[in-house]
Amino acid sequence: MSAKAKMKQVFDRPKSLKDVPYHYCPGCHHGVIHRLVAEQIDAFGLRESTLAAASVGCSVLMYDYFDVDVVESPHGRAPAVATGLKRSRPDSFVFTYQGDGDLAAIGTAEIVHAANRGENITVVFVNNAVFGMTGGQMAPTTLLGQVTTTSPYGRSAATDGMPIRVCEMLSTLEGTAYAARVAVNNIKNLKKAKAALKRAFTYQTKGWGFSFVEFLSSCPTNWKMSAEEANARVGKEMADYFPLGVYKDVRAN
Amino acid sequence: MSAKAKMKQVFDRPKSLKDVPYHYCPGCHHGVIHRLVAEQIDAFGLRESTLAAASVGCSVLMYDYFDVDVVESPHGRAPAVATGLKRSRPDSFVFTYQGDGDLAAIGTAEIVHAANRGENITVVFVNNAVFGMTGGQMAPTTLLGQVTTTSPYGRSAATDGMPIRVCEMLSTLEGTAYAARVAVNNIKNLKKAKAALKRAFTYQTKGWGFSFVEFLSSCPTNWKMSAEEANARVGKEMADYFPLGVYKDVRAN
Amino acid sequence: MARRVMIKGNEAIAMGAIEAGCRYYFGYPITPQTDIPEYLSAAMPKVGGVFLQAESEVAAINMLLGAAATGVRAMTSSSSPGISLKQEGISYLAGSQIPGVIVNMSRSGPGLGGIHPSQGDYFQSTRGGGHGDYRTLVLAPSTAQENYDLTMLAFDLADKYRNPVMVLGDALIGQIKEPVELKSYRKKPKEKPWALTGAKGRHGQILKSLFLADGELTDHNWMLAKKYKSMEKEVRFETYRAEDAQLLLVAFGSVGRILRTSVDILRDKGKAVGLLRPITLFPFPNKAVRQAADKAKVLMVMEMSTGQMVEDVKLAAECACPVDFYGRPPGSIPTPDELAKEAMKIWRKRGLK
Amino acid sequence: MARRVMIKGNEAIAMGAIEAGCRYYFGYPITPQTDIPEYLSAAMPKVGGVFLQAESEVAAINMLLGAAATGVRAMTSSSSPGISLKQEGISYLAGSQIPGVIVNMSRSGPGLGGIHPSQGDYFQSTRGGGHGDYRTLVLAPSTAQENYDLTMLAFDLADKYRNPVMVLGDALIGQIKEPVELKSYRKKPKEKPWALTGAKGRHGQILKSLFLADGELTDHNWMLAKKYKSMEKEVRFETYRAEDAQLLLVAFGSVGRILRTSVDILRDKGKAVGLLRPITLFPFPNKAVRQAADKAKVLMVMEMSTGQMVEDVKLAAECACPVDFYGRPPGSIPTPDELAKEAMKIWRKRGLK
Amino acid sequence: MYFDTIIAGFGGQGVLLMGNVLAYAAMQAGKQVTYMPVYGVEMRGGTANCTVVISDRPVGSPIIHEPVSAVVMNRPSAEKFGPMVKKKGQVFVNASLVKAGQFETRAKRVSWVPTLELANEVGNSRLANMVMLGAVVGGSGVLTVEQLAEALTGALDPRYHKMIPANVQALEAGARFVSEQKAA
Amino acid sequence: MYFDTIIAGFGGQGVLLMGNVLAYAAMQAGKQVTYMPVYGVEMRGGTANCTVVISDRPVGSPIIHEPVSAVVMNRPSAEKFGPMVKKKGQVFVNASLVKAGQFETRAKRVSWVPTLELANEVGNSRLANMVMLGAVVGGSGVLTVEQLAEALTGALDPRYHKMIPANVQALEAGARFVSEQKAA
Amino acid sequence: MPQVKVISERCKGCGLCVLACPKHNLALGKDYNAQGYAYVTFNSDGKCTGCTFCAELCPDMALRVYKEESA
Amino acid sequence: MPQVKVISERCKGCGLCVLACPKHNLALGKDYNAQGYAYVTFNSDGKCTGCTFCAELCPDMALRVYKEESA
Ligand SMILES: Cc1ncc(C[n+]2csc(CCOP(=O)(O)OP(=O)(O)O)c2C)c(N)n1
Ligand SMILES: Cc1ncc(C[n+]2csc(CCOP(=O)(O)OP(=O)(O)O)c2C)c(N)n1
Ligand code: SF4
Ligand code: SF4
Ligand code: SF4
Ligand code: SF4
Ligand code: SF4
Ligand code: SF4
Ligand SMILES: [Mg+2]
Ligand SMILES: [Mg+2]
């Protein structure tokens, strides 16, 4: 870089993230998703008015990365905690960040009812089809036939049911104002993911109600794949069963 | 009845019900719904192989009425209890009997996941738009504007959300094989209700998977209406928001 | 002068909460405490507060956790089975040092049990029914007036110690209607620099209970243990005709109040019987019990259970005098006569005169 | 001879369950017990059993309730926060008299805490963390072998008393790998006329905990209390070099095993120190402790908490000798040397020789 | 001074209101008082009852198993609570619905109050409960009709305040009836 | 007889397997033994370690803060566990990755084992762990290489049984190396 | 002629059968049963068709319907 | 000419940036960082367009992209 003075930085880390390394495994999408959320916090100028409800999963340490106020929620209960945050500080920007074990298993009642009440919060849902933190057990979103540490013979429709499509289910609720499923496995999808997050942030800041962004995410470690393979799986098997797209956008026109 | 010998009884109580009076309030539809379920138990010859999971609500005492084996479930957990019953005795006929507070509020996670797993059980869901047993508090299914003891100014979409349509939501799940919403407010609807129950029983006995019958039901006491008014409300306001019909019938052809 | 009204015990709790500045209530119906959410559903909007009926007790305690994390005064209430469901959340509140008031108008158990008054949740309340080595302050009112007063105190203590505070009544204490003097609350709110209010001009702030580094959690637990120890100064109890008592009855809550009448009955018969009624169950009035054990000939604990608080009394009495027990599990309410009779049995058995 | 294998503590639990005829397992992942569901997810299908990963701990305990209601042997396992969520269900099991085995490989709390070994759930386990006046039998293994043996025993006791039985280990007991002798289970299953199997040739049968009629629940509670009392005969404990001990250490589970080494260290120094390790925490070995209190000069309780079992020891010792305490809240694992040093402090403080 | 009573009847007879008014009046008279309803699942039989205890000293138990008095507004209540009343106690019977010989009691004093008839005289059969309450204070002397009348404002929902004069008339009618009985 | 060791290294180095084989062999030799892995969230740093305790008496603590020996397969492990080893203890260092002066220890005896080099000689660099294990038993005398070799069948998943001969060679290479060192 | 038998002790007087009968054969009576409910009465004036609508909709199974055996 | 700076201590060597770069400007290197990861290296041979794809898809924000100021 001979002419450093003339160079302009076209990519930098968002200000809402602390400058510390993540504990995530190599190639884990949690890292990208964190950054995208932080970018919107910056873009909307919300760093000083954001309250986040962390959940229990690999992302439990998100408070070590986001430079905003964060409260730790019991496993699955982030939407209830966020409800408490938002109701007591309606002017704050409130979001939850939850995994699929957290949101689609133990926290089913809380997410359904937060959505149904139309809580004016934003939910970032990271669906990696597995309980990551606890070492790779089957999640409600684990794909059929997928081998995990608690589905050693592969997930079976007969005994475990089919993977649950949360975005579709929540979209049936009147209170859900915005719902989209996105991925960050390539640039095209990443751009759509940014747009979806932006829309979700718009919903909340305008007071339009409950917004939900589901990220299909990779877990190389527990899928027992390389980062590349896992990244590819997101775009293929995952997106085949969990179609990407905007499921609800009540203010669209 | 002069010629009693020649008379044939064309209506009698089902054998699966004990000959004791109900504790239900005058005009409460729980009584009719009990009878319809018992009639199907008789019709399918299941009295000796039925295991029921009672729930907590006005119908908690159902075991005093049904002459079948019954276990009491904690509030909202009947689908999990029924899962335990069915998995350990797959040859039994297993059903839950749950109110809207029980199933659509505290028990949301359990019903969603029992449905999603496609548990081969039958759920009888009695939606009377109110927490009956505890004295008339707002339920997730309480209609907009409806005054209850915890929505004294009427249910508000802004703070309480819209009434939740359970049948529709569960129908989005792959595991739900049969789902219908019925009522017993008049003979026409009652006939459809019988048909729906029969279909649900068929599903389970044939091993076709999770079957769900939602009854719109009256609660004259907590609606603060006469039995007639309450009966009429079921057919009008209730059925307007909660349309009657078969929502899913995967084996239909 | 403060207004005197005739209100239900449950209403007194609700009114005490509002008077103490609580504007956030999250609950779920369950007999015999449903008057609390019912009252607040009407009252909260009038004072600009939030009443929210949660989808479950689990959700309610976690909504409280979220609201209280922002520094506001928040409350939830329930009864026994619902309180069991809140245990994980209470443990998180304690671990994260988030204040909050939890009302348990306990009912008979175990399981679904019934809706009779009961004292079977004493252990759960005082020993931390949730996981881990934490304590909640526990206040046990015995009259509608105390419901009102102790609810206000509960908020102060919660904020003071950044800890959940339990108000433990029962079906009797919740359903009874009595005159209550509506004293006004005059404390000025405590500053809460730890509260989450948005990282304005500062870095993000965290409320959490996870401590992974080697030894970090040990320190956290010791800090909490010291805090619990320091709560000892909040001990409250009441005595009734206890000065010269040879037989000192010890009971809390509803049994504590019923025993006043029993003491009168026995005193009328010339028996030197008195009453010690712990008002804080945690911290337990250990010193008071120890002193009483030195003075009285016999302590006798009475509970609507098969025996829970009796363990605390024994531990406190340190064998200075015998500790007898009469248990009356829930299912109906004991009468003053019945309890007086039981006291007389001990009186005779222990050869008191 | 029985096969000897080198397995993880958690696996020993899973294998013990299968050996004892348990064919129904319902659970939800949580560190440090996830090896149990993981093992069983592979093993159950092979023996014709059911492994079901529930949507939550709440669902899991209620699936257990349903399965056990039909008379089969069923188990669930979790760790501290998950066990808190099961408290309502456990109370229902106790109230409805439905047997079932619940494993708590407890971790550090309160709240999310950490995944270190911990003994902070002692109160929750022994005092009934759920609502109402009930007890669960609590077995506290300290080795992988005991995990295996006591899990089998847990099923027998559950059936015998129609009561939930808790196996209380911790992260250390669950993660350790040790040789285990795989003894075979030879008991013949108990008849269960109360089980729900369909009303064949009889009227419908009910399992419930709701008793509304006046006094009915009181009777039910007394019946349960008598049952809990009758469990006293199941008391188990172990002593180590205790015969002539002047200072008797009392500890359970992981601390109990670590202290064996501490005792050896102290004995090597010529100090008459011994160990009493309760294996059943409920029923608590009251008599053994009482006798020990008569024989030893001092009892000293050590726990990975700020003090819970010490209350039971004090109650049992009935002031026959002083009871000292060393608490070591979770966050890291105490070493034999550290504990030996603490014991020496008391040795000196109490002037033992 | 000590007084207690169990007031019992059918759901619609207004027995809880009777207890409330009595308790409210006692409070206003500077007494210690408790009112305890039977509630919850037990309510669903169609019967209702409450217990009121009035005393100079703080009230210990709000529930009484051997009451000083009972006010029984229908037959099931008479059958249930009649036998519980103390020998030296008093039973107030709704003579419009309960007949002699239909229940047992040890109580020496039994007042038979034709509540419906007296209420109809006042002009409204729904005031039977207030008639009875008048009879109770008249017969027991625990409070005065004036004290009850004053309590109505506080005990009644403002919506019903326009009914106060009629209620007072009913109270008076009941009190008058028992005093005439006594005199007779 | 008493022996304990902390075996530590990077995630992929097979340190847990080393512990397992050692423990298994001890069991087969009729010893009391415990194996304790570090697990869970702590695993996610990329480092792994386990503690093995072998004794004639039942093992009390499976965790040792002042171990008799440590086996450090990489530099961070050497830095962490080197200083903890007892003065009279022994540190086995993976000389292929750790250099003298890179860590501290009180231990008098430090064995530098060029595991990669020796493993490559056996024909597979992934056998470095078994080389080290051979060195540990050779250097400490806690068990024999034969006992370890016998344990492989039980400790290894049947899928890997065909690798046993190579593993045995590696064990032997390690043991030989330390005995030559000693002799030297 | 079809007949409807009212089990008066079971009737709660809710009136749903009255609504249900297309022939207006049922009416709430003036007599109270032991539970305090004014129970329903059947008007056997011959208009009853034995359609069982009343019984089907009675929550408390207080009605039984009889019809001539179809010869 | 656009430049990509690799913060080698932050790189975990996952290779996602390698995949992302349309110009094949990135490759996993042979040097290990303190965390033990073989970090990525940037080939500044002039093919880089400064599109930022690599940086956008890097989970660990180990890349920074610089471009000439558009004059
Ligand atoms: C009540 C409770 N149950 C279980 C756990 C253990 N636990 C921690 S994280 C987790 C699941 C994480 O999976 P997910 O939400 O999908 O997040 P990921 O790690 O995959 O990002 C579980 C079950 C817990 N902490 N609390
Ligand atoms: C854990 C728990 N929470 C609350 C209750 C109190 N409770 C009993 S029934 C009920 C709701 C009943 O409503 P619903 O299910 O709609 O039945 P309904 O009575 O209307 O038929 C509630 C909240 C309880 N028993 N347990
Ligand atoms: S375990 Fe999976 S989800 Fe968790 S950090 Fe690693 S790759 Fe990401
Ligand atoms: S309260 Fe409502 S639901 Fe319950 S029995 Fe009465 S009418 Fe039926
Ligand atoms: S059977 Fe039909 S016609 Fe006869 S009374 Fe009943 S509803 Fe009326
Ligand atoms: S429907 Fe049944 S309960 Fe109702 S009035 Fe008719 S017979 Fe009586
Ligand atoms: S900025 Fe674009 S062209 Fe340059 S290295 Fe990155 S991905 Fe390749
Ligand atoms: S994507 Fe990031 S972490 Fe992965 S190799 Fe590239 S620079 Fe390194
Ligand atoms: Mg996940
Ligand atoms: Mg309902």
C-alpha cells in the first residue's frame, strides 16, 4: 500500500461491536450475523438506545461483543424478557438473538405469544438445525435423516416429526408484522439478509409491530463438516427445506 | 307412555360416561362435548383401551364423568402427558381434553410440539374464549373488545394482541394430520362436530397421526350471559372470528 | 390521616404495589391470588402503568426480569404450582442481581392439590426452590394490613439488596377482607446505576449470571452469600403475650394470626402461653428464637404442613429448650380451639404448670 | 462375573437405567449430563425402548408422568436450571403417587451460572423444590460405579414407594470415567394395580393430585407424610476411617469422594480424622449422624455451596457435639489438600489432639 | 365485645353483600373485623357463604367452626350451618324458604324472618337480604341499623347508590320485625 | 502405588485418547483409576486436557492441582500445566512443538520427546500421541507398554482396530526413546 | 307417539333444549329440583317427532327420547 | 489499487473468504497465528476490485478493504 493516504476504507467493523475476537468456531455464521445486526444498529443510530435480550446457546456471550446494554435470558425466554424490556422502556430499540434450540424448542410458547401480542420488538433467529452449544443434539429444525448426537440413526419423521418451519408458523399469527428467512452463505443472500434486517429495524423504529428475521446458519463443528461444506449445505439442503424469502410484510405496498 | 313395551329409546347416555351429574354451570357446552367424545369411544369400542390426559380448567373433573383410565396433567401439559401415555402404550387410544387457557396459553409449546412430532393422539380443544375455572380472565382466544376480569376495558389489539387461531396455526405443521373447528350450538353444527370427532378417532385408530378438534364453546357464567345468549354468541361472534370447518385432512381424497 | 378501607387481602397487595411505585405487573391467573391481576388490570392503566397477562407463569417471571433489568419496580404474583414454574427465573434474578417482587398466595399441594390455605411452600420460599445456592428475602404477612405494608417494604428491600423478594401468604391471607389503613409511601427511589437504560455516553452494560472463568463464579457466590448474611438486619417478628410465657408458640402467616385467639383462650384458662410470629422467614429471626428458647420452658411450632419451619426453629433454638410441633396439612382451616387443644397436650406432656 | 468396563459417570447412569428395565426416557440437552440422552438415543432403539427428546424440560417431566402412569419404568435427566423447570411436574408426581426417576447432574448456579460441579441443589432436592409438602427420595452417588448401582436402586425405590426418586450427582460425577462392574439386575418387577392400562373389565381408574372435599387433602397429606417417614429404612451412608475419629468430616457426592484422599492425608499426619458420607440425602442418615456426634469430638461438614446439608447435620446431631462447616461454592473443584487444610484449621481451633 | 356469624344461601340471594355491609359498618364503628368468603371451585355448587367476625381485639381466625350466630337463607344452608351454631348462639332463618323441622341446631335462640314477605312490603323482593341483615343487627344488637345504613355508601358500588333508600327501608323492616318478635 | 497426570494439548492431537488408553490399561491391570476430561464450553478454545489418576486405593479426587506428572503436547499447555507439577514430579514435553525456555516448572525431571519425528519414523505423524504415551509409561514406570497395547482393543472404537499394530509400534518407539535417554 | 322423558334432577334449566325443539314441545317449568333449578317440562301433546334434537343439545343429558319401534 | 488487509490474529482460517473472492485473490497460508490457525493471505497482484465480498462474508471480521478515493 504505497499511497496509503489516498486509500479509503470501504469495509470496517461496525461501531456497535467491540473490537475483540469471537469465541465462535472457524466458519460459524454467528459471526457474520452479529456484524449485520451491529451494522443496522449503527445505521439507525441506535447504539445508545438498544436493549438486547441474549439467549442461551453458542451466542450467549453476545454481550461480550455487542457494545449495547444486554440482559441474559433463561434458555428460551428471551421474547418474554424482551417484552419486559420494551414495555418498561418503549423508546428503546429491543431485540432478541436466539438459536433454534432456544426459540423453536424450549421457547416455543414465548415466541408464539410475543409474536401474537405483536410486541414491538425484533427477533433475530439463528437456525443452524442443531443445538450448537451443548454439542450437537437434534433441534426441532434438524433436517430429516440428519445425524446428530441424539439422533444417531438420523432424524426420523415417525418418531421425531418433521423439521419445524418457524417463519411460516409465526406468519399465520395476526401479531407478526414482518417475517423473513435469509442466509449469509453468499453475497447475494447476504445482501437480502441486510435488507431484511433493515426492514425489521424499520418496523420497530416506526412502531409497526413484531418483526422476525430467521437466518439459516452453519455449524461446521456439530455438522462435522469443513467450513466450506457447511456453508454450502446452508444454501442447498437447508434452503431447500426452509425456503428463503419474505413471508410477511404487512406494510408492504 | 302407555305402550312402554313398544317404545324404543332413541337417545341414551353413552356407556363411557358414568351416570352422575356434571358440576358444569347451566348451559355450559362442556357437557355436550363430553358426551360426543364418549359416544365415539363407545362407537369405536375403545372404553377398555382408552387413556385420557385430563387438563386443568373447568373440565379437570372429567375423570369423575368418563369411565375410562385418566391421568391428571399439570396445567397446559396434557399433550406431553399424552405423549408419555401413547409412547408407552401405543395400542391404547389416547386423548387430551383441554381448554383454551390450558392449550393456547401456558401449554403452547406442548401442543405445538406434540402436533409437530405427529404424535398419534387426539386432542379435544374446548375454546370458550375465557379462563373459565379461575373466574373469567382473558384467554389468548378472547375476542377483541371482550370484557373479562383481566381485560376490564375490553381486549385491546395494541396491548394484548389479536385472538389466536390455534387450528390455523397447528395446520401449518407437517405433523398435524387432521384439524377441524366445530361447534355444538345447534343441530347442524353438532352433526359436523360428531363427524369431525369420528374422523379424528379414525385417524388415531388407523395410526395416521395427530388429530385435533377445536370446539367453540360457551361459558355463560363468565360471559355474564344467559345460556341462550351464550349459545347464540358461539354461532355468531365466535364463529365469525374462528371460522368453522375442516382445516386439514391429509388422508382426504 | 390515611384512608381506612375494607379490602381483600389480595387487593391490599395490589394497592401496596401501586403505592410503592410499581408500574409493571406481569401475571397469569391462578386461584387464590387472581384478585391481584384482576385489580391491577383495571388500576394500572389509570396510573400509566403496564398490566400484562402473560402466556404462563414462566413468561411472567421473565417479563419481570426484563422490566426490572431496566430499573423499574416490577411485580408478579401467583400461587403454588405457578410459583414452582417460576423457580428457574427466580434463580436467574438472584444470580443476575435483578430486584423484583414475587407474591405467592400459596394453596394446598402437592400437585394440583386444592385451593385451601397452606404453608407447604415454606421450604421452597426460604431455601431457594430453584437451583443453586441463593436466597430470596421472604415476607410473611398475616393480615390485609400487613399485605399492604409488607408489599411496599418488599420493593424497598428488593432494590436495596438487588434481590428477588417473596411475599408469602396463602389462600386465607389473600381472600380475607379487613380494614386497611392506606398509608402513603414516601421513600425516594434508589438510584440504579446498574440498570439497562441504553448505553448513552458509555459502553454497553450487562446483567447476567454466567461466570465461566476459573474461580469467577466462586467469588460471585461468596459475594452473594455475604449479601444474604447482611440481610439479617432486616429481621422482623412479632410477639404476643410472650413475656412470661412458659409455652411459646411459634407460627407464621395465617396460623400465626389464628394462634392469637388460641393464646387468648389459653390465657383465659390461666396458662402462660405466648406467641412468636416470624414476619421475615428469610432472614429468619434466629436471635429472637434463641432468646425465647432461653426464657420459655418449651417452644411449640405450628404449621399448616407436616413440618417445615420447625427446622428453622430447631436450628435457631440450639437445643436450649425442647421444640415441639403440631402439623396440620392443608385441606381445611384449623380453628383457634383446635390449636389451643394441641397446645394443651404439649403443656401437659411437658409437665408445665 | 460381571463385566468390568471403563465408562463415564453419565453413561453409567444410562446403562444402569437400561439394566433396571427402564425403556422410556424423555430428556432435553443440558451440560453436563447430555451424555445420558446421547447414550440412550443410541441404546434405547436397540432394546425396543423409547428415547424421546422433548421440546423442553417441562415437557420431558410430563412425558415421564404420562409414561410412568401406565406402569412402565421411566426416567428423565437434566442439570440444575432444567431441574428447576421440572419442579411443578415433580410435585405432581409426588401428589399423584406416580413413580419416576429424575437425574440431576447439577452444575453451578444460581441462574445460568456455569458448568462446574456444584452441590447448590441440595435444598431443592431434599426439601422438595416444588410447591407443597412432599419429599423425593434422593440418592447421591460419588463414583461411576455408584451411578450405575444407585440408578438401579432408584427404580426399585420409586416403584416401592410410588414416589419420584432423584439421583443427585454433579458435573464431576457425570464426567468422570472410571471402571464400573456391570452387575446384572435380577429383581422381578413389582405389580402395579394402580397403573393406567385401559379399563379392561373394570371401571376407569384415576391418577390425580386434586382433592377438593373438605379434609380430603389433609388425609392425603398425612398419608404421604407417613410414607415419607417409612422411607427411613432406606437410609444409606458410608464411613471411612471413622471408628476412632475425633474429627468426623461429613460430605456427600463429589466432595465426599475427594475427602477420602484428604482423610488419608490427615491420617498420614497422625490426625484421627474420618469421613461419613450420606448416600441417601432424603431420608437423611439422622441416626448415624447422631451416633457419630456422640462418638466424635467435632463434626465438620464440607459442601460445594455456602452451606445446605450442614443444616441437616445440625438437626441430626442435636447439639451432641459442635458442628463446623467449610463451604466452597462452585466455580472450580476443591482439592484434597485444600480440604485437608480446612479440616486442620478446625482441628486446631477446636483444640483436638 | 365479640360477634361472629356465618351468612349462607343460594348464589343469587346477595349473601356476600350482606357480609360486606355488616363488615363495613363494623369498621366504621371502629371495630376490628374480618370478612371471609368461600370462593373458587367451591362456589360452583350454586351456594355461597361468608363469615364475618367483629371484635374489640384483633381478629385471629376469620373462619369459625362453632359460630355465635348463623344466617341461613335457604334450606341447604340451614342444614349445613344450623347444627354448628353454639348452644348460646342464635340462628337467623329465612322463614320464606325454610320451615321448622327442616334443620337441626343446638342454639337456644332461633329467629324466623319472613324475608320475602317483608321485602315485598318494602316493594322489592330482591331486598330480602337487607331485610335479613336488619333482623340480624336488631336481634343480636351487634350494630345499629343506622350504622348499617351509613355503611351502604361505602359497601355498595356507586352504580347502586340510588337504591340506598330502599335498602335502608328494608334494613329497618327487618330490625322492626325482630324487635316486635322480642316484644311479643 | 499412586500416579497421576494431566495430559493436555490442541484439540486434534488425540490427548483424550491418550488418557483413555492409559486409564483403560490401568483398569485392566487391576488398579483403581479415574479419567476426567475438561469438557463443555471450556472445550471451545481449541485446547483439550484430561487428568488420569491411578492408585491402589479408591481414587478420591479425579482432579489434581499439583500433579505428579504432566504431559504437555503444545506450548499453551506447557505454559499452563508446567508450573503446576510437583517438585518431585515429571513433565513430558512434546519436543516437536515446545522448546526449552518456553515454559516454567519446578519439576526436577523433564523429558523432551520428539513425538512427531518418532511418529514419522513409525510411519504416521498422527501417532505422535501414542509415541508420547509410550514415553510416559516408559519414563514413569506406572504401567508397561504391553499393558497399554492390550488396552487398545478396549479403548479404541472397533472401527480403528486395524490401526492397533501401528499404535503399538508407536508406543514402543516412545518407550524406547525414554529408556535410551535414561541410559544415556 | 314419540316421548321425551325429563330427568328432572339432572336438568339445570338452561333452556337450550327449549331453543332446540322445532316443535316447541319443551318449556321451562315452575318447579325447582333439589339443586334449586327450575327444570324443563315436556308437552306431550303429540307434536313431538322424536327427532332427539333436544336431547342432543342438552348439556346435562337430562332428556331421554323414546319412539315407537318401527314395525 | 484496492487492497485487503488481513488481521492475521483474528483469522481462523475457515476459508470462506477464499470461496467468496471472485478474483481468487485470497488463499489459506502456511503460517499459524497464536491461536493455532493457519491464516489467510492476500495476493496483491492487482486483480482485487475492492468489492468487499471477502470481508462481508468473513465471520471473524479479519479483513479490511481499502480502495482509492474516487477522485
Ligand atoms: C433450562 C435450560 N435447558 C437447557 C440448557 C442447555 N442449553 C444451553 S444452550 C442450548 C441449546 C442451544 O442451541 P441453539 O439455541 O440452537 O443455539 P446454538 O448454540 O445452536 O447457536 C441448551 C439446550 C440450559 N442452559 N437451560
Ligand atoms: C401452573 C398453573 N397455573 C395456573 C393454574 C390456574 N388455572 C386453573 S384452570 C386455568 C385456566 C382454565 O381455562 P381454560 O383452560 O380455558 O379452561 P376452562 O375452564 O375455560 O374450560 C388456570 C389458569 C393452575 N392450576 N396451574
Ligand atoms: S458449535 Fe456450531 S454454532 Fe456454536 S460456535 Fe461452533 S460452529 Fe458456531
Ligand atoms: S365457568 Fe364457564 S366453562 Fe366453566 S363450567 Fe361454568 S360455564 Fe362452563
Ligand atoms: S325429540 Fe324433537 S320434537 Fe321431540 S321434544 Fe325433542 S326436539 Fe322437540
Ligand atoms: S337443555 Fe337439558 S339442562 Fe337445559 S333445560 Fe333442557 S333439559 Fe334442562
Ligand atoms: S475485495 Fe473482492 S476482489 Fe478483493 S480480495 Fe476481496 S473479494 Fe476478492
Ligand atoms: S473468512 Fe475470515 S476467518 Fe475465514 S479464512 Fe477468511 S479471513 Fe480468515
Ligand atoms: Mg442452533
Ligand atoms: Mg376456556
